[in-house]
Amino acid sequence: MRIAQLTYSTKPRGGVVHTLALAEALAARGHDVEVWTLGRGDDTAFFRPVDPRVDVRVVPFPPRDGEGVGERIERSIEVMAAALDTDADVVHAQDCISANAALRRGIPVVRTIHHLDSFTTPQLVACHDRAVTEPVARLCVSHAVAREVEEDYGVRPEVIANGVDAERFSVASSDADARAAWRARLGVYVLALGGIEPRKGSIDLLDAYALTRNAHPGLRLVFGGGETLFDYRDYRERFDARAAELGIHPTVLGPVDDDALPALVAEARALAFVSTKEGFGLAAMEALAASTPVIARDLPVIREVFGDTVLYGSTPAEIAGQLDAVLRGAASTDAEGGRVLARAHTWDRAARAHEEFYARVPLGSPR
């Protein structure tokens, strides 16, 4: 089968990680797979090496001074649509930008809706909604999000759970040298991944850390990752103002080298996964594989995917209470259950399920 996977960035965002891992798993199963993406700035390749069996197509996307979010989204769609030239049997978009690019070319597209977003920029709203309603078939990585899509749009996606490279993070848990390097740099820390964004609940985490730090002197709050096409400058300004008000100086690592990420996760005393919206929780699943306790916001999707393998807290006070319990060694988490759960979500299993789904896709008209 010839399969084209589409994504919007070369950076290590959750959907991009998903795109590459799924493409590689499908190629390993003998399919002819290509991945299309936008290369912002000088990017000519993804954030990590890609299995050579996958054909990577990076479409140049040079910056433009003074460009607003809406204009950048619209240009992203136009640039990818103009370049997209594929004879694949199945074209599968992992985000609204690449889905809209395929739709603009009149290409029947499958869409994975990782989660629903609430935007105010008109171009983003239109991009988001069109990429839900117009694909020929839809997938979600959890039943909770599939139910949201059905409630909001009247269409019910099928569900194929995410995969996770559990072995990579499991090995990192016993990599003493790599963990020691992070410990020497950061000391004792609680980690949040995905950058500083409204959806990540970053300000709630600041407030939770403020409630915890006096009982645990020396504890650092560390943020990693966070490259995105969207503009969260207003939220970052509120985050910085709140940090200054609380006297907190978080460590903001920015994008973390892919090879260094597992040890960073494994050495953390806890992963704070307090997003207000999630589709599956890949970073949290990776943390469980590394035997790192996870504190998650109490969302239906997290309950569905993780059960009792994580600790739940939705308010800053609840998050702080769970973090304090972890740091005191008083948290009741099922570490072995977490490792078993992570190992069960293989990318080969996900690829097999996608094969079966693709065979049923009606490429002629919207479902």
C-alpha cells in the first residue's frame, strides 16, 4: 500500500512524533510510506533521524516579517497545497493545516483528530472545523475525544490508540550516566513538557509549585519543548508576570535533543502533565515507561487511557498536594502497572490497526 502521512512541522510536537513513529511502523510492515511536512526557517529535516525506508518531503516555509497568526496559517496551507504531489493510495493528515492543504488540492484525506481546540483567530477556526467535517474518514486516539467530536460535529471517528516507544524510556531509567548529567545540571526537579501554552496549564503549574517549594527547598520547576506555529505571546507574558509575582524562576529548556529526552524524563522526580485538553497523553505514557511518577489533570481522556497508573489533580492546590506526596515518597502509584501499560501500546499494534482502517476508507466521497 502507498501511504502519505502529512504533518505541519519538523519540531517534536506530539502530533509530529506520532506521524514519524506511525510512518516508520507502517514502512517496517512493508508499505511504501512518505511523510510530508513544512520546514520553517532553515529546517530541512525532522528533529530526529527518520528510518530510511520512509521517504521524507520537507516543503520550505521561509519566515515572513510582521506576519500575523491567521496569515501564517493561511500561508502554511497554501504552501503545502502547492507542493503536495502524491500518488499515494491513502493520504493521512495528522493536523488541521496539512488536512486543509490536501483538501485544497481536492485530495480525499483521512484525518486523525488528536484533540479539539478552541481558537479565536478566524483562519484557525476555519482550518480546525474544515479538517473535522470534510475528510473522507476520521480517527481519534481515544474514545473520550471521539465522543467530543461526535457531540460537537455530529460525526463519530473510529479509535486507534497511540503507540509509544516504551523501550527507549525504560532503558533511560537505568542509564546512570545520562541521568547524572541532568542531575548535575538541574538538581532535583519536576518536569513539564510541551512548552508554555494555555492548553498545557502552565500557569496552574506555577501556582502549584509555589504551594510546594517551601516544603521542598531546592526543588526546581523545569519546562522542556514547546515549538509551535501558533502565537502564545500573550499567555507567555501572563506566565512571566505570574512567575515574577510569585518569585519563581522556572528553568525553560526549550526544545530538547531527542537522544537526551528519555534521561531528562527518567531523572525527574515527577512529570507534571496538567494539560486542559489532551488526545491521549504520549508524554505521560513515556514517563510511565521510565518509571517516573505522573501528576495529571483529571480529564475523561486521562482516566480512560491511564486509569490508576497516574495521580490526579485539577486545581493548583490538588496538583501541589500530589507533588508533595511524590516528593515525600507517600504517593500511591502503580509503577509496575504503568510500565506494563506503556509496553502494551506498541507502534506495530497501531500500524496493524491503521492497515485495517485504510482498507475500509471510502476514498470517493466524505463519510
